[in-house]
Amino acid sequence: MKKSKRLALLAFMLALIIIFNFVPISFGPVTLGLMILPVLIIAQMEDLKMTILVGLMLGITNLISWYTVKAGALLAPVFQNPLVCIFPRMMIGIVSWSVYHLLTKLLKPKYGMVDDKEVVINKNSLIVQEKAISVVATACGVLTNTLLVGLMALLLFHGQTFGGTAISAKWIAGLFSVNFVIEVIAFPIIVPAIVFALKKLDKVVSKA
């Protein structure tokens, strides 16, 4: 049952990755990189092995999109390099997973006995703590994606120009513009809510 559930979850996340890669969600001039959303969610729900797998699926799917629907983009040659396109996507999950589980371990809740049963002291505080940890882990994942894409592009293509865009430190700084600011604000709001809802649903299903 557990294996079937993981496979179903994996298939669902792959479907989302494909949709978000090939059907970008735009609001005027701003395009949200929703393709990283499944990785951020899995990093806070599953083990490291599955997190890495979903990150790899994201990277490969994104690479395919740069060779197909995005092949005509000015910066396509940059993102067609696996070190720019796949490596950062895998690291999103690894960083987010590590931060989430490290903070969870460091801030492990205290337990007490009530009516001979071990319960979490101050349940409401625990929920707030879990969401706060999720916010930090999500923000770290978003930052990792933008920073590594920029750094890998700089290392591999520094000084080269693509369609009038020069790959330089100034270009990396440009990555931290409107899109990144919106993502680093929006995702830490969206992801914790989704993770909390899915974990709650999972508990209900497990008890059924």
C-alpha cells in the first residue's frame, strides 16, 4: 500500500512538472516558475531518495522543454546545458529537504503525559512551528534554484553574448529581479499550506 501511494504521488508530481514546464503561468510580464513547486512539496513530505528523484525528473523535463518549445529563446543555448538546467533543479530538493529536516530535528517538540498517553505539549504552537520551518525550507529552495542557475551559467558561459544578453555578474544580479522576489514571497506562502493540507489528508486516509 505504501509503495503504491508513493508511485501514485510520484506520477502526480511528474504530471504537474510537465504541465508547469510546457504551459507557463504568467501574470502580465511576470512568469512564475511553478515547475519547482512539486520538488519543494516532496522535499517536505518524503525521504531524500524520492526528493532527489523528483528533482531529477524536473531537471530532465526542463531540459527537454529547452530543446523543444523553448528552443527559439535567446538564452536557449545556456539552459540546454545540463549543469545549468538539471543540476540546480536537483539541488532545490536536496537543500529544501536538508533545511526542513535539520530544523525539525533541532526544534523537536517537547512531549508530556496526559491520561497515561504521550501527547505534544501546546499543539497550536507545534503547528505554527511546523509552518515556520516549511516557510524557511521553501525560501531556501527558491534561493538555491536562482543562485545555482546563475552561478553555473556564469562559470560555463562568462563573457559570451546570446541575443544581446551578456552572461556576467550583472546578469546574475538581474535574475534576482521581479520574478525572483515574487517567487520568494509567494512560494513560502503556497507550499506550507499545501504540505500541511496533504499531511493532514494522509493522516485521515491512514486512519480510515
